[in-house]
Amino acid sequence: MENKIIRTVKGHISPDDLGYCQCHEHLFIARGLSSEKVPSLVMEDLDKTVDELVMYHGKGGRAVVDAQPVGCGRMAKELLAASSRSNVHIIASTGFHKLDFYNKNHYIYELNREQLTQFFVDELVSGMFIDCVNGPQVPTTRGTAKAGIIKTASDGRNIFLKEDTLLVYNKLFMAAGAAAHETGAPVMTHLEMGKGAECLLEVLTSQGVLPDKIILCHLDRVINDEMRDYQLKVANSGVYLQLDTIGRLKYHSDEAEAEFIALLCEKGYENKILIGLDTTNERLKSYGGSIGLDYIIDNFRNLLRKYGIGDDLFQKFTVSNPSKALSFLPIK
């Protein structure tokens, strides 16, 4: 990984310096349309988030990817402050979320593909915007911290269909792919209930993004026999697999999650697995939640051992795989 870097909110680090990393979390979400729809999607308290990160650091956590994109509740100033106070590396996201989380007058609808591409590029190379946290106006005030990854999302449908909403998604994914190709940065994409991966991979790779610079999130949201062939086909595409339905018992048990991870390892995909918790205020201890950022370290790791996944593989999921997935040779 010579000359490659990981871009954190405090600056570039060597991939070798990343350490233990959970690759899909939410540390802050500003109150807005997303929290109106889902009340657990609001975390605005700097001190509480710092407390969570300090606790995580004390258990061995060294880095976190914050998956909240620009214009949808991301709090870039607070991410920088939290990283400085906790000594945890934070990789922040530019990009976009599901359209459900944007009002119809939001700039994400108004900007064309080329404008969106430049917008994402600027956040990666010049600094993240800190005003208009939830839109709808285009932000104009830039902070010093830079994004280190491009977050993308869809609603699980085929974005090549000629429907109004899907045309917007197509525009957004084309812009994200172009920005990734222009900068070298990795792309992370939300899969709605684990679905829709194939068309998203097609559009991103059409813009020159290599599969090993793509992280697919929530592939593990539904674990059953019906989904298995699809999931293994996606795994075979060469992308990174962000598994983050850990401790989310409304979807399935942790035992089912551990079995799924064991299956992926059996099929030879252990070098592509990343893990995380996809946190909300109901899942962070500092906000009164149930499990906390240390849940994987303190609980899920022990369960994995019962399914034959020892410390060597756990080290891959949390240290060596993230250091490769998040690193890139900056073109800009």
C-alpha cells in the first residue's frame, strides 16, 4: 500500500496506522427530516458522542467510518472536534442518502450530474461544508476537515428504470462514480434491506470505479435461504462486504449473523469482510441506547469464536481489511 493514504477528519494517515476500525457507524445526525421519520436518527450532543468514542477507544477501538453524508444531517465540525477529543480516527462521508431523507426543494434534486460530481470532489480535496447541514440550499461555508469516503444509497430498486425518482438516483450514482474515479476515493453504498447491488455496481464501475474501491453495506440485513445465492454472487464481484446487522435483533439473531460470516469465510471471502453496528441513538450507550460502540469487541467477538472464527480472522475484519478498503492513492 505504498503511497496510499486514508483521509481522516484530522488529516491523512498511513493505512498501517488505522488500527481497529468499524466501517459503518453514525456518530452525529442533526435533527431534520430523517429524524422526523425515524426518531432514533438524531445524535447532536458533542459531549455524549465523545464519551462514546472515549469508551470505544478504551476497549481498543481506534477508528470509525461515519456514514452520514453531506446535506442530510452530517455535522462536520463536530466530527473533527470529537476526533480531536477522543483520539479516535474518524473517516467522514460526502455523497448522499436515500431520497426519503430529503425535502423536494433540496439541492440534491436541482444540481446536475456534473455539478454534483464537483461538489463531492471538493469535499474530498478542499474540505467539507459546515453550513446548511440539512439543506435545502447549497452550502457555501467550508471547514478544514475533509471527507475520506463517498456515501451512496438507493431504495433497492433498479436505478436504470425510467421513473422520476430512479432517474435522480441514476444521476447521483453517476456523479459519485465520477467523483471516485477523479479522486481515487472509495465508495460506500447503502443497500435497502440488502437489495439492489447489481445495478449499483454496474453504474459505479461504468464510471471507472474498481470493485475493490466499493463497499456494499447491509448485505446481511436479511439472512435466509432465498437471499443466499444473491449474496454469494455479490460477494464474488470483488467488492468489500460491510456487515452491520450485528445486535439488531428486529432483523435476525446474532447467531444467524455469525453463521453468515462463517459461510462467507468458508466460501473464501474473508479478505473482503468489514463489520460494524450502523449505530443510532437507540444503540449508543452515551445516548441511553442498548449496546454501545464496544458491543462487537466485548460481545460479538466471543460469539464468532463459537462459530470457528478466531482472532486471526477477526483481525482481518477489523484491522487489515479496513486498512485496504479505506485507503487510496489520491489522484487529487
